[in-house]
Amino acid sequence: MKNIIIFGAPGSGKGTYSDDIVARYDMGHISTGDVLRSEIKNGTELGKIAQGYIDNGQLIPDELMIDILAKTYDALPAGKGVIFDGFPRTITQAEALKKMLADRKHDMGVMLELIVDEETLLARLLNRAKEQGRADDNEETIKKRFEVYHKQTAPLSKWFEQEGIRNAFTWKGSKETMLGEIFAFLDTQK
Ligand code: AP5
Ligand code: MG
């Protein structure tokens, strides 16, 4: 499978659908949020820096994130295709991703944008707070994450449109329907 960038607001299902896509097409998966949470858990220097940003719902600085992304990408087995989940989140990150892949003679592949109404997003994240206790899933931090998404990340949608690789999927109340639409599209991209 070619590379996939999965894009959307907090709680839109980037991680959930990535798992389903990986299971169907056997590819690599980079969730920058998971990478950072694992650094925090292991008490690394990077984890210590990341924690303050994550707890406040803010983005980790671009230079740091771009460096982590390249290292994580290069550590994956080559040739299978990778899903980028949670990266890029700024125009600077998007340009850096495009360049990093071009330097390796790879390309961005396709972008999947998950469009979900905010009421559903909030309900999902508050439910996950109860089930998994993720530190940034409290109402105050969720609101900040939504704000950061609207200000810094959502404008990237247009950037992908201009790159000619944006494909939008809108939540209509059923996971099976959403996943069916995503798979039907990806089956044409192999
Ligand atoms: P990150 O971990 O990427 O969090 P996020 O963008 O806020 O998104 P989530 O992981 O909360 O949601 P998701 O879209 O993956 O949805 P999920 O599938 O889990 O980033 C966390 C932080 O790290 C950022 O705030 C930032 O500080 C930092 N960071 C990360 N990347 C960065 C970058 N590139 N640059 C700078 N900083 C960065 O679904 C949510 C829940 O809904 C799940 O519990 C799921 O089971 C449930 N659910 C229920 N029904 C459905 C359904 N039908 N479809 C999908 N999910 C459903
Ligand atoms: Mg996620």
C-alpha cells in the first residue's frame, strides 16, 4: 500500500481507523501522540519536554516533532507503506514531511480527512477518559485541543487539497459505514 496520512480533530478516529487499515493492508503505523506518550511513560528527556505541552493541549514545537518523525519513519521496515496518524499538524510539518519523503524517493500517497461533529468528538473523548484515563482527556484540555486543531491544524486541509491528495470522509453515525467507505477508496489505491 502507498503511504497514508490520516487527518482529523481529536477523537475523530485517527487511531481507531489506523488499526483497521493496518490489519487489512499490512502496513506500518506512526502515531506521534503514541510515540510521545511512550516517551513520557519511560521518563526520557523528550518525554519531560512533551508532557507540559500535552497536558495543556498544545502542540510540541515543530523542529522537535519533525526530528522524531524522521527517526521513527527510518526505523520501520521499508517498502510496506506507512500510516501517519497525528502528523502533520502544521504547514511547517507538512512541508517537512513532503521533503523527508522526497529525499528518500517516497511520496505522501493519500490523505484521509475524517470529518466528525464536535458533540460526537467530545462524547467519545469523555468516554475514553472513563475507560482508559488518558491524561489529556479532561474537558478543559479537550477544549484547548479543539481550539489548537481549529487554529493550527484544520487549515492544512486546504494544503492537502492543493497537493491533490485530500479525500474526505464524513461521520454519519455508523462506524461500519465510515470504515466501508474508507476501505472502498483504499482498495482502489493499492
Ligand atoms: P494525539 O495522540 O494525536 O491526540 P489527538 O489528535 O487529540 O487525537 P486522539 O488520539 O485523541 O483521537 P483520534 O483521532 O486518534 O481518535 P481515536 O481513534 O482515539 O496527540 C496528543 C497530543 O500529542 C497533542 O495534543 C500534542 O500535544 C501532541 N502531538 C501529537 N502529535 C503532534 C504533532 N505532530 N505536532 C505537535 N504535537 C503533537 O478515537 C477516540 C475515541 O473514540 C476512542 O476511544 C474510540 O474507541 C472512540 N470511538 C467511538 N466510536 C468511534 C467511531 N465510530 N470511530 C472512531 N472512534 C470511535
Ligand atoms: Mg489517536
